[in-house]
Amino acid sequence: MRIRTIALAPLSGEFRDYKLSFLRDDIFAAIAVALMTIPQSIAYSLLAGLPPMAGLFSAIFGTIFTAAFGSSRVLVSGPSTGTAILIQTSIADIMYNYYDTVTGPAQEALVLSILTQIVLVMGVLQIAAAFFNVAKLLQFVSRPVVLGYFAGITVAIAVTQLFPFTGVAMSSTDLPIFSRAVDWVLHVGQIRWPTVLVGVVSLVFYLFLRRQFKSLPQPLLMIAAASLLAYGLNSWIGEGTVATLQDLKLPAEPIPHLTFPVFDLKLLNKVFPAALALSFLAILEVFSVSRNFASKTGSQVQVNQDVFGLGVGNTILSFVSGAMPASGSATRTTLNYQFQAKSRLAAILSGVITAILVYLGWPLVQLIPFAALAALLIATVHTLMDWKEIKLSFRATREDAWVFVLTFIACLIFSLDVAFFIGIVMSIGTYLKKSSTPHLVEYAFNSKGRLMAVSPTDDVHRKVRIIGIGGELYFAAADVIQSALLTIAKEKNVQAIVLRLNNVYHMDASMCMAILRLHETLKSTDRILVISGLTEEVWHVFHRAGLVKEIGLDNLYFSDESNPQFSTWKACLRAQEAIHRQKI
């Protein structure tokens, strides 16, 4: 199949069939998404351990540019739960391992530099991945790895948000998830009950709105009610009773500060593993969201184009000081779809409307309590878990179940970027294990001249052994195949071996050497190797590797698609003729 090329200006063709009636639906969808975006983005910012504007900038610029250069009609990008928690653990890990002595304003400046480097590397990697057909790479990451990783993130968010939900101060931000849970239990005596009251009321009110008023912007209404409650408690009991965004060092106006990002090679070595993990996670999130809604809208998934748009969005975000990286948002994309967005203009307009609302309502934003944002994350985090697919993974194969469990456990005891790579390694390892086990079948012609699969022990006196090989013939399978074939070659009654390669389409140097060794072993005792079922691709490998010259053109037979058994029949005749000539 021909790979679809990347369009550098895909938006130019978006409005060819655009109707004026679509504009109403796109505007309504954009307003609904923008109202959900503001509280969600602030919550993700705090989850990442960053100022509130970090997520808002990502939601504004990331959404606009990802939609402009992507392909999905309904995809809404910006900050996401997975990238937020991974950003937090990655930056904390880098600071702990390399810059533990840096404090004060210098520390804040360094965190900003690390974040900018991560976002810039993400953008570059994602643009490169789009041009190098990342869709092919995604097939090597099994679904259980992604499910296990998001299960770990779900627990991480629940544990992390216990602190602002209850008013308990977090001892350290660089602890694994399990250690954070233990830390909260050890400091449970520090719970601030007014904060718990705001958190519980926010959670219950949000769940009520989500169940009874599905068409309303539930996050915004819940945040507004929680802010009023926190304001009342602070006025009644005393200022600072319930922590709000006002307690942070927020800018007077939410205006982005543009900078020119520069690759710091010394810092790049430290942030690259985290940036690579974040890049791949964001790609997986965009792929999952786009694929899910493409089936609902009836459109075709163009993974590479969507990844290109994401890369452009993150590259632009690296010019915005303090901005989080953008990824695919399942919740905001769902809302965009529910409001029947007709084109990518809805996502672009949602970014513009978000910017306007934030600028006009900035004084009100600062009154939002941390406990309410924690309640919002706790209430929505379950959307990361797909219980139907998790059950399927456990029922399908034992390997899938173990990959899920081990990836999940790795998330609990290691940093999330390390756990993500552990899951990928296990996924690739499982694939290699399965693909490196070749399918060897012995054949024989029956009385009617048909090729039938037989047991190697059915007739120990067969002089011509027909061995069929299927699967990927590369270095991982070479030793297994070579050992099996040499075992057959050592049998005294064997005078010739016909190697049937009808189901082989890929072969490497290691496999060529294994076949060559079999040929040399047989030749040294005046026996013969004949090969049938050669495809054009395998023939070219044989020719370049010199096997055609070594084995002999007379002993090589091409596959005949109209009659797959014919080349093996001719190869057997060739073997019998050679045996007959040796007897004369």
C-alpha cells in the first residue's frame, strides 16, 4: 500500500466543501470545548507541578496549530493527563539527579529551561516521526502495554491528587507512586478539614451535574461553585484556610512571553530520554483518539498527518515560555464530537475562545481552589481505563496478561518514563519471541501426487526429505532452523533435502549463512540440497549473498502462484535424479 504523503498546508483543502451552515455547529462546539478547557488545563498544569498558565498556553496554541496541520475533523489537543504526570515526574527526576543543589529563583529558571528543551525535542521528534512513517512503528507497541501504562497513570493521578484534595503538603515530588501513597498515609494527621469539605462538595456536585445535566459545561459550573464556597470559608474562618490559585505567584495578566528556544547540548543529554518517552506517549494518545473517532465519523485515519500536526504544535509551543507540551485530549475531543463539530475549524476556534475567556476572566481564575481541581481530576481519571480491553487482554493470552501486569507494576515502583520504556521492551520482546520461532513442517507426496504434511517419524527410510519453512527468516530464527536442518542432515538414510520456502518473504544474512552451511554439510558427503518455492524477493537476497552460485541454478526453483506445489514436485524430481546418478 502506498504511504500517504504529508501535506504541509492541509487546512487549505478543508474549506472546499465547507458550507455556511457548518459554521454554527463549529462555533457552538468550540464554545463548549473552551469552557471545559480552562479548568481542565489549570488542573493539568498543577498536576505537572507547573504554573496554571502552562496548561492554558498548551490548550490555546497547541490546539490551534495541531488542528491546522493535522487531519482529524474532531481531534482537540493540548495538555493531557498522561503527559502532565510524566512531565512532573521527569522534571523532578532530572532536578533530583543532576541539580539537587540548585534552589530559589535559579531553580525556577532551570525548570523552565528543562521544560522548554523537552517541548522542543518533542516537536522535532514528532515531525521526524511523521515523515518516517510512525504508523509502522506503532504496530510494535502492544495494546496491553498502553493499557498497563494508563492504569499506572490512573493510580498516579489518584494518589497525587490526594494531597491537594485533603490539604496535606507533599514531602517530595520525585518519589515513585507507591512511595507517595505511603507518604500521604504517614502525614494523614495534617489533613485540613475545610479543604476536604471543598473537595468533597466539588466532587459530589460535579458527579451530579454529569449525571443530570450532560449538555451543560459541568467542569466550569463545578469550579464556579467551589470558588464561591472557598471564598466564603476564607472570609469566615480566615484568609488561607482553603488554598487557591491566588496563593501562587501568578502574572498580573495572562500574556504569553515569547522566546527563541536554543538547543542546550549539555541539558539535552539529560532530558532526551524523558522527551522521547513523552513524544511517543503523545503520539499514542493522538493515534488512539483519532482512530476511535474516525470510526464514529466515518473518516479515514491519517496517523502520520496527525502526528505531523502535533509536532508542529509542540514546536510552536517551545517558543512560548513555560508552556506544557500538547497531546491528544480524549475528554475534549469527545465533547467536540458530541456538539457535532463539522470541521477542524471548531478546534481552532476553541483555542481562540479559550484565550479570550482567560484574558477577560483572569481575576476570577485566581479564586479557583486547588481542592476543586483535584476533585475534577479524580472524577475524570477513570476515562483513562478501558475495562473492556483490559478484560480482553487477560482472556486472550498469558503473555498479554503478564505484559499488562508488569507494565502496571513498573509504573508503581519506577518513574513513569522508565516504566513506559520497560513496557515497550516487553512488548517488542514478546513480538520477537513469537516471530523468532519458525514454523517447520515436513511434507511428502501421497499416492495421488499431492503434497501432504507428515510426521518426521512416519517413514524413517525416506531418502528425500521435504522441509517447509514459514515465518520471518531473520537472525533470531537462524540458529533454531539451522539446528533442526542439520539434525535431519545427519541421518544416514537421507540422500537429499528439499527446502520449501513458499511461505517465506523476508530473509537476512544470518539465515543465508544457515542455508549455506546446510548445503556445505550435504555436499561434503555427496548429497544434495534443492530449494523450491523461491519468491522474487528471496531470489534477490540469494543472488546478492552468492547462494545462487554456491548452490547452483539447477537446484533452485521459483514459486508458481497458480500451482504452489509444482516447484516442490520439480525439486523432488531433481533430487531423485541426482541420487540416481550417484548410484550409477
